[in-house]
Amino acid sequence: METLIAHPKNEEQATALKAVMKVLKIEFETEESPYNPEFVKEILQARKDIKNSKGVKIAVEDLWK
């Protein structure tokens, strides 16, 4: 048999997946993310800002100035 790994985007999706698996009597394990949720939020926001040209670009040559 194969192993499936799901990535729910919010708590509602996670709860729904758990409920379906319980009804179907599918064994499952949960694992907490090793990352601080606030840190993840900041990183995702930074990526979004860069994508929307709201960041500051520094040339490699200028890193140590």
C-alpha cells in the first residue's frame, strides 16, 4: 500500500481530513511543524513583498560595505 501526505492550508481543512480518515477507519499520524508559526508568517510575507517589488535589492559586491 502507499503512503499519502496531505498539506492542509488551514485548521478547517486539517479537521475535515481527520474526520474523513476516522470515518473510513484509516490510521493516521499527526506531526507538528518544527517551525515557529510567527516566523513562517514573516517569511511568507517577505516573499510576497519581494514579489510585489516592495523589497530592497543589494548587490553582492555591496554586502560587506
